[in-house]
Amino acid sequence: MLLYLKDSLQTHKMRREGLLFFLFFMLIFSIVDYLNLPYTEMMHQYGLYLVITNILLNLIMSFGASFLALLSQFMIEIKSVEPKGTKLGFLSVIFALLTYGCTSCVIALFANIGITYAVIALPLAGLPYKFLNLFIIAIGVGWSLYDINKGSCKVKFN
């Protein structure tokens, strides 16, 4: 099944959609970075290494989230079932959006709508959040690949 996935990912349609997903997720993660701390201010406060690390993590997370979206699409096409792990990519985007800006602002926002939310302010402009997002995406990709390769649903070949 993984060989069929490899062949499917090399089609023009999947490459085009993968690029669109990648650009979409890159835009989201870059906006979240900007809302947290613009790169110029981040460079002045923490140095160039953190800016480069954040941009590289954004690239890796965007690639992983777009690959996860393509895996979901592939699974829906061949089995008419969405793999369980694909929702983790969406969860990482939501997690990123919920952790931008100052912690007290996010807590106040949630408190207004009745959600209690306690987050410890993390150092390095929220870099640990990015590693957590990367871990969530990695779990989603692994879970989806397992579902595609070892899933128990019947495969529909056209």
C-alpha cells in the first residue's frame, strides 16, 4: 500500500495540492510567529539563531502538516475513510493559534467565553510550543501511515 501511496504522491495533482497546503500552513505559522513576536524584535532580543530556528521549524511543520493533509486525502480516495491521525495536524494549528501573543491576553480571551486556560510562559518566544506542535504532527503522520499500511478497511481499487 505504501508503494501505491508513493506513486500517488508523485502525480501532478497531488504535488499541486501539496504545494498549496504547504503555502497555507506556512502562512498560518508565520502569522502566528508575527503575532507572538516579529522576527526583527526576536532577533534583537534573542539573536539571529532563534529567528533561523523558528523559520526552519515553520518550514518543517508546514511540510509535515501538508503531508498529513495529503495522507488524509489519499486515505479518503482509496478507502473512503479518513485516518485517525490526520486530525492531529489541525490540532497543532489550533494549538499554535491559541498560544500566540501574551499569555494573559489568551487567558483573558478564554475566560470571557468560559474556558479556564492556564499556560506557563515559555522562554525563547514560545519555541517549546513549536517543538510540541512538531511532535503532534509527527504522531499524526506516523499514525496515518500506519492506518494506510495496516488498516483493516477494504481497499477500493478502480
